[in-house]
Amino acid sequence: MPRFTGGCLCGAVRYEGNAEPVFTGICHCRNCQRATGSAFASVIGVPADALKITGTPKTFRDTGDSGKALLRRFCPECGSTLFDEAEAMPGVVMVLTGTLDDTSWIKPAMEIFCDSAQPWVALGGEMQRFPKMIG
Ligand SMILES: [Zn+2]
Ligand SMILES: [Zn+2]
């Protein structure tokens, strides 16, 4: 049985994963705000080879803070943002947690790009906060 399953709003793209996330975090950068249409992105990072995708997401090639490519993958039918892949983080796929079938176990450990967080956003929990990228 897969550890987690999920998919886009219309169901054209589905996925399942069989690994423990290597990290769980929140990104407040402006590009994540635009890409999600929301205040921030919530992601789990999982090993790419542990993720099985059915359906074909469309890819937008964005540029991360590092200047390296950030691939944003979304459903071509309904527009749900599903996955981000950073060239700076090879072998890891970030899964947008809003697309998980069961979100009850998600516990973000960090917030990044807090410098561009929307002013009303104050998240609870014991998260490490970084002004920009980590490190
Ligand atoms: Zn869809
Ligand atoms: Zn971001």
C-alpha cells in the first residue's frame, strides 16, 4: 500500500508515493504565491524515484532564487499545481500538500522566503523560519 496518494482537482493527474518525506515546508516566495494562487505553498519533498505519476502534467519552467530552473508541474485540464522540481535539488520532487488525499499527517518543519510572506500570515507550530532560501 502506498504511503500517500493524491491528485489534481479534476482527477486527470494522480500520483502515489512510497517514501517518507525528506522535508516538509512552507514557501512564501512571490512565485509560489502566484503559481498556487494563494498566500504560500505547502510542500513535502520526496525522492523522485518513490513517486509514481499517472496522467501527464504540464510544465512551466520557472527560475528559482538560485538562478537555476524550477519546474512547476500542473494539471493541463484543471490547473491544479501538483509538483515542483528544483534543478538545485536533483532527485527530489516537491509535492504540493493540498493535492494529497489525506492531509492530516502533514507537519511543516520550516518556512522559507519569510521576507515576502503576506503580512497577515502567522502560522502556528514549531517551525524554523528563514528570511530567504535555507543556508
Ligand atoms: Zn486536473
Ligand atoms: Zn517558493
